[in-house]
Amino acid sequence: MKKSAFLMFLLSGFVLFAMLLTSPVQAASDVFFTETFDVAASLSGRWSGTTIVTETHGSGLALKIDNGSVVKNTVLQASLTASEVAGRRVMVRGQVKAANVSTRPLPYNGVKVTLIFTLSDGSTVYGDQATLSDGTFDWTSFCFPITVPSNATAVKISVGLEQVSGTAWFDELRVEADPMMFKETFTDTATIGTRWGGASFTTVAHDSGSALQLTSTNGAGSTVVATTLPAAQYNGRRLLLTGQVKATGVSTKPNSWNGIKMMITYTTADGQKFYPQADIGVGTFDWTNVYAVVVLPTNVTSITLTLGLEKVTGTVAFDNIKIETNPVLASEAFDDGNVASRWSGGTYSLITHGTGQAMEVTNSVAGSSNRLVMTLPYAALRGRQVTLQGLVKATGVSDKPNSWNGIKMLLTYRTPDGAYSYPQVAIGTGTFDWTRFKQLITIPDNITSLTLTLGLEMVTGTVDFDDIVIKTDSFSPYWVNPTPNYKGHTAPRLRGTMVAPGMTATDLSVLASWRANVVRWQLGATTYTNGLSTATHSTALANELAKLDALLPNFSSRGMAVTLDLHSLSTHQFDNATNQKKLIDVWRQLAARYKNGGTNSYSAAIWGYDINNEPHDDAWTENLLTLNELSEQVALAIREIDPTKAIIIEPYNAEPGRMADLRPVRTTNVVYSIHYYNPWSYVAQGVDVSQPYTPITYPGTIEGTTWDSTKMRANVQATVDFQTKYQVSIYVGEFSVLRWAPGGGTFLGDCVNLWESLGWDWTYHAFREWQGWSVEIDATTPRTSSTPSATPTDRQQILTNAFSTNVLPAP
């Protein structure tokens, strides 16, 4: 459940930056080509091949291509800079629409989007193409990978119609680097030696391919192999290094940095060397996913990847080694002479900061603002997620009249309906020294404008800005669900309640009589406020599991499904890397215990693993996994052990609107979950039973907005969009309203009706946990009372009516 008022200014949207600011610390752009077709007069300078025709699309233009004959091709081509993409794996993305396209004679004909390469020997090679249908279809997004030959001397993007008649429209074309910067599967055993140098190695069978194996008999030496990476491409980036490791008889390491090595070594321009590596155990263990987060400076001159054994004996095998990146796509250091050409709207001065400059903004007039604005190229930013961060220093900044005023580090974007959104970094007031602030921000894929704002709004004082940076997350926005619309059960619907760890067999009998077919079991409930930092976490977990195990036979005998929720024992996962590793290790332990055929005899009752209750990444720093990365690493760890049970993943704070921030994890049998307590001021009114409160009624005007079933449906649209886009199932893990809230029965009924109409599984919060949420106590009973009603309340009847249609689930 939520513990405080509804948090913060909601950030929605998706963002990747293809911004090239003049700055000495900026990394190379990962966007090699963009075309919006919005300036018709300039198209002939970039495109050739047929007559250029444009047509209105959204607030801009799109390319229109007609082909009247099935025996000819009507295509347009534009050039990329070959030196930027040669040897790289790129993603080609965009939007396309078609009308009356005839059946293609060959698979590679039809509506075409592809890259064409001229090689150094003069030959022409055609890349893969977008998978697009014949016939008629509305605007559709596409995204597909192409590996550019390393000897490509010319590269063109080609769009149009080939050997078919009909009409096609194209828009928002983009060619960008695949965030997968490195991948080694060791499948081609004959060529491993050409990429890796060092110790002798063998290969062993793994999955459908092979893995690299190294053995050491010298505990004082090293048995390693290494490969060189292109420093220029890795400079100034945040890297996620992942891989699979298997060990046999690896001895104890003499120092923490010895042992099994999966390590990046880099040298900076001043000659210093650094050795970040994955934290890997010793002994004997089966295939395990491991990771390391590496943040590179901008002055790296050499970089290598090393695998092997150092000062230990034993055998180790490696497979599926990958490096993904969070590129610095834009930065502003204010150190060059062109600051004025990029910023407008307010006044500023440039001051000395470190070895360069910073922007200083002052406002002395109360009730006014002084803000600087930079326009950004929105087309390359659609459908992406970024971290906006920067250094800020404040002197005497006055209190802000509203929460959204004050020091501004803010993005503004507009959508086709004319609405503006203002996601911003949360920054305090007063006086403080240079501090790094950051915020994960998403922007929708249909924005029509985007700006960055720095300054002071409705406050007085002085603020300094420096090293403003925008980075993407490490996940590619293209994804194919390996188990589309997976639910994890065969029942028409799971409908039930949250339960407390103190639940008894008698409580379970009552809930079963209501015909609930699922419970969400809170391990630790709200007890462990330090979460993963709890000094006795292992003991606490063992005690909580004992409570669950005592009742699992009852759940099993009744055929009720159990959602295993780590709850308070999962919190503080962004405090440090130790806690992140602990979260991963705990779920390995739980998967071994509760997988079908696991160490618990009644494990079949467990339906799914809810890995991270209402996660908050406010404390995130660059040396930690992001929420997306952590969710994936936990999911992969579970899948090493349990290949079947549902994995349940929540967005930030489990908020429906924050589903847009998530990237689906790349494994099977995953369900995504939200909690619903909106609007918080209504559902939680009077939550502090020692304090008076002013009653708020539903439906009605709440927080200045009309709240009713229509508003509720709109409030979960981001979750509906996520479900549709990625073909996943949604589970509402919690929703509730305090029993004394006026109109609570109507609110609860609207919730249940909405979940039913959307086909979502759900569990009400909560059954016999705290009397304020209890549906068994009447709304008119004093807030401090826990006396149940003599007759079922309207809220209880809403639940039991829904439960009456339940059937028992099967895994």
C-alpha cells in the first residue's frame, strides 16, 4: 500500500536524444539519419529516384509514393555517411501506411524500407528490410536491425514500392546505433581465436551452441583471454556488461578483486588504468547470469574485455557476453563561444566553474521568472526514455509558491492534440553547493515539439547550471514478446485479495467461502523499513517464509493461487550495488524453493513472483542498474532456476502512468502489474485516524478534476497502451479505498468493472490486514473500530459478486 500522499509530478513520455551541441565533453551521436519530411522544399536535396510528393500527417508532412504498375519500382533513396555506420549494427525505424498494395511476387518485393551498401570492391549489397504487409493498413511503426558491412564505402536508405502497385506513405525515418555494442556467443568455434587472445581455451556445448571454457591449475597466476574494443565508440558512456558463467571447483580468491574475471580494463588520456568487473562467486555453480555497470569517462584511449581466472584454480565457462550502452546523446558544458546561439528567452551570465564555465541565472523580482530555453530536434526523440541530469548550485532561492515552480531543469513537449507536458527534475530551494540532480523522463512517440528549459520560475535568488547531460536507457525500444499475452494460468480471471503475513487458516476459510481464487501474500508486509539493508535480512526472510509455508498446504488443497510478493523486504534496492545483488540472489533462492518440483512440497500453489513492490529509483546513481535493468536481471536469475512460473514486474511506485517508463524484460512468461490508489487524496482521506479530515466524495470534483468512471479509465491509459504495444497481460496487485470515504462503494465498483472490462487479473487491498481497508466493517463504524458489520457491506458485496464467477486456476 502507499504510505504517503500521492507522490511527485508524474513524468510521462519516452525520450532519446540526437542533439549535437558544441561541447568538449559530448560523445558521438548514435543517430545517423533522421527524416521527418516536414520541410518539403528541402527534400530534393536529400532524396532522389522519383518525383517527391508529400501529404499532411499529424502536424507535419509525410512522403507519399504511388506505383501504378506491378512491373516497375518506384523508390526514393537518401545517403548516410558511410564512415559513421561501417561495421556497426544499426536500427532502422519509422512509420508507414499503405493503400491497395498488390500481392508481392517475391518475399523481398512489396512495400520497401531497406539499406543499400556499395562495398570497397564496387559491388552492391542489399540489407534486410522491414517486414511490412501488402494490402491496406493504417500508420504502423516498424523497427529492424541491419549490420553494415565494415567495407561499405557508400550507404543509402531506400523506401518505396517494388514490383507492386498501390500507394505507400512514409514518415519519421531514423537510422541509429543498436544499443547492443558487443555480443559474443562463441557459436563459431573456428573464429574465436581471431577475436580473443591470451590463454589456451576449449569450447563446451551450451544450449544450442557452444561456450568458452578456461582451466587454471596455477593459483598464483592468471588464465585469461581478452579482446580489444573500439575506445572511440565507448568513450563517455554508461555500459551494462552481462554474461553467463558456470564454475567448477574454483578455489577461494586471495583478494576480493581476484577470482573469476569478467572485467573491462580501460586507460585514460593521463595514463591511468581502471579495472571494473562483475562480482562473481567461487566454488561450483551452474550457469548463472552476472553483470557489471561501468561508467566510462570521456577521455578513454584504450579498452579491453577480459574473461578468465586470476589467482585461483578451477574451471570456468562463459557464454552470451553482451555490452549495452546508455549513450550520452547530448550535453551542454557552457564552455564554448556559442552558448548564446543555443539559448534564448531570458538573461544569464557565464561564470568560471572548474576549468570551464557555467551558466548563472538571477531573478530579483518576486512573482516573476527568468528562464532560458533551447529547442531540441523532436523527431529523433520520440518513443524513448532518458535521464536528464546536471550540476546545480543555488544561492538564496526563495520558497516556491507551487510545487512545480522554483529552479527549473525541465523538458516541454507537445502532442498532436495540442496538449503540453512539462516533466522536470525535482530540485529544492534555499542555498546549496554544486549538487548533481537527475530524473528519468519518458516522452511519447508522437510528440511534435520539444524544448529544454533552465532557470528560475516564480522565485528569487541565483542558480548556476553546468554539465547538463541527456542519456538514453540501455534498452532498445524494439522488442518481440516471446510469450504474447501470457497470463500464467488457465482460469478466465484471477480475482482475490492481498493478505497479511498473520493470516490464519480460519481467515483463509472465510476468503475461500467468498470464492476468491488468488491471494497476494506480503512477505514482511510493512515491517522491514530498511528493506534490503536490513541487517538480519536473511533471518527475517526465513521467518516470513515460515509463515507462508505453514498455510501453503491449505492454499494448495483449495486450489487457490498465491502471488509471492517480497514487499518491504524488496525496498531500498537503489541504495547501493550490494542491495541490488541481494535482490537478485534472494529471488534465486525463492525460485529454487517454489518452482514446480522445488524444495517446498506445496510449491504448485505459487502462481507468480512479484519481484519488487512499488519500486522507487529516486536514489539511483550511474553505478547502479536502472529499474529496467534490475528487473531484467532479477527475471533472468529466476529463469535460470524456474522456467515456468509467472514473473510479475511493476513500474515506478506501481503507478499506472509510469508503465510508459518500463521496457519489457527479455525473457518468457512475464506479467506486468500496477497498483491503483488514484486520486490518493480521496482513497486515503483520514488515513491518520488520530487526525480530523474533511470528507471528499466520489464521484465528484477531486483535486480540481472531475473524477468518475470515465476519468478512471483515462487514468490507466498508459497501462492499456503498454499492454497493447507489447502484447502482455496486466495484473492489478493492489487497489483500495478507505472504508469511510464517501462513495467508496461506487469507487470500488468502478474499479472492479474497469478491471473486468480490460480483462485484468486483480487482488483487492486488503483482507483482514488493517481495519481501515476492511470491506467487512461498515463505513459508518468509527475509524478506530475493528468491529465487523453484522451484514455484508456494499463493498464486500462488490467483491463477493465478482468472486462468484471464479473458477480455480491451473498453472
